[in-house]
Amino acid sequence: MAAKTKKKPTIADVMDLLEPMFGAPARSERIEDPLIDHLLVATMAVYTSQDGARAIVRGLSENFLDFNEARVSPLNELEPVIAPHVPAEKLRQAAWHLRMALQDVWDGTHGLDLEPLREATLKVQRDFLKTLPNIPGGAAAVLFQVATGEKHIAFGQLEEHLLKRLGMLPRSNTRPRIAKALEKQIKAEDRMRFAWLFGHAAHLFETEFDPQHPFCKLLVDVNAKELAIREQERKREEIRRAADEKKRLQEEERQRKRDERERVKQKREAAKLQRIEDRKRRQAEAAAKKKEAAAKKKEAAAKKKADELAQKKAIAEKAKADAAKVKADAAKKKAAEAAKKKAAAAKKKAAAAKKKAAAAKKKAAAAKKKAAAKKKPSAKKPPAPKKAAPKKAAPKKAAAAKKKAAPKKAAAAKKKAAPKKKASATKKRAARRPRRKR
């Protein structure tokens, strides 16, 4: 551990110590150049000289349509522009940082215009710093200092962090007052240098503390208690870890007991649920058996009813068939009787016709005999003609006419003797209904 100096180092001493490590602040050739140019020059100055960084930015403007085209270009297209000014072993890393710087600006502004930062407040600048994760601290600090101008100091998170580590942060309760106090200590021409160096060294050797490094010796000189504080913090951390471990073990034991109780409780609950499930299962089985028995009974009743209906239907069909047979037999008998009557009538008619033919034959023979008698000459003189008497119908002709009219009279008598048909119910009701008077 280096011994403390009698005189406490100042901010100027810190900058003198850091300048050999990080060099002079890098920025564009003219202060009025776009802020994006200042940012790219400061980013590339980490890998080359300030002139080389400015040449790289000019090369981007000459080889690409604009910075947005460079942002979306692959690294092998950016490397030819960077190669003349950056060592070969750092070429790929420098190209990646250049493209990621453009990407950070694009993500933070949805473009590549940083000019609104010139009129932004310190709070806006501090918030915007969070959107630049891939830009070196010195380059980001220089960007805000150029945007603020040398009239005021750009007091951001990087500078505040290092001043706190060095114990050089002015005591005040507001940031504007702290900035004013720093402006009294740092002259206008040194503010860009302050931003560059403090931005780069803000987080230097925070994780790995090298006692031989000049910056670490400076930390010891400006704050001799830092190592003791770190040792105390380490011991406190060990005590805290031991307490946490003990607490963890106790908590694990309590948790184990809780888990055991919970396991026993779950086992009881599971047994209870199992009993409930068994009871429900038995009830369901009994209900199923009961339902099955009812279904069987219902099925048997339905079968019995179907059998009865089938039996009734068979009986009805048999009765119907018997009735149809009786009806058919009656119809057959009736047809046979009708045929018999018809045959008898035909036979009778044939006999009448035969008798009529015989009578006609007999009549023809008599007429022939009479005609023959008329033709035979008589010996006696015929008597004198007498007054003609009224002619009487020949008995034969009268008998034939009477025989011919007999069937018609018999038919008329039969028709007259036939029973009258019964009047329909509608005609009977009409007959009983009194007539309406018109």
C-alpha cells in the first residue's frame, strides 16, 4: 500500500495522472460540426490517433451514402475504411464499435440526429446516456460536453461516480449546485479534458484492484481508508454470509418440518378423500345395479307387453282370416246358387222356346192343311153369301198372345211385390223435420 501524501491530490492532479493513459480528448475538427461526427471521432480515438479518427469519419462520408448506410453495412465493408488507421489486431473490434455506436444513436433517437442535445438539460443528457450501452465512457462524456459548450460543465453520471470514489465530489444537495462548484474548480479550457478523462476512468479497477497501478495508488492516496473499508466490507460480507447460511439452514429445517406436517396432513386428506371416493364408488355401483335391475324389469315388462300385443294381433289376424274365409265361402255359395238359378232359368227358357217352336210348327201345319183344303174344288154350289158376322179372334192366336204377355205381367207383379228399400237416415231426418214457412 502506498503511503499517503502530505498534500491531498486535486482534480487537476487526477487529470494529469489519467492523461498518459487515455491521451488528449478527441473531437471533430470544428466545434460546430454535427454531434454525430464528434461522437464517431471520440469512439474511434480509442483505437487510433485523433487525426486517424477524423480520417475514418471522412472516409465514411466518402464511401457511403450516409451514416445510416454505414450502420446497416456488414463489418467487412467498414473494415477497408478503418484499416489504414487502425492496427490489424484491433480492426474487427474497431469496426464493430463504430457500427454499434451508430446503432445506439439510432435506437435512442430513431434516427442519427443528435443536435437536439445542444439545448437539452443535464437531466435529459443523463437519461440519454442510458441508451448508449456500446459507446465508450469518454466518447459519451465528450458528446455531452460538446453539446453543452465550454461555458458550462456537462456533469453526468460518469463524472459523478469517479468524483465520489475519489472523495472529491462537492458537498451539495442539488446537481446544479454541484455543477457550479465544479465550474469554479475546472477552467473552461479544461472541461473537455475533464469529461474525456473522467468518462474513461469512471469504472476503472472496480472489480480487480491492482495495488501497483498508478490509478489504484491514487485512490489510496486520496482516500487511505478505501482498502480498510474494503476489508471491513469483506469481513462484514463473510459474517453476513455465515448468518445467511445459518438462517438458511434454520429455514430449511423449519421448511422440512412444515413439509413433513404438510405431508402427513396431505396423507390424511388423501385417505379421507379415498374413503369418500370409495363410498361414492359403492353408492354409484349400487345405483348402477338398481338402475340395471329397473332396466331389466322394464325390458321384461316391455317384452311381455309386446308378446301380448303380438298374440292379440295373431288372434285378430286369425279372426279376420276366418271371417274372410266365411265371407268367401258365402260368396262362393251365393255365386253357385246364382249360377244354378241362372242355369235353371236358361233351361226353362229353352223349354219355353222349344214349346213355342213346337206350337209354331203345329200352327204352320194347320195353316198348311187349311190352305190345302181351300184349293180342293167342291161339287155343290156354294150357298148364297150371308151378312158377315163379326170376326172372332182365333183361339190359337189369343192363347199365344196371352202366353206372350204372361212373362211381362209376372215381372211387373214380382217388381211390385219386392220389398221397398229402407230410407236413409238423412231422408228420415228430413221427413221428420217440419217445413219452414216461406
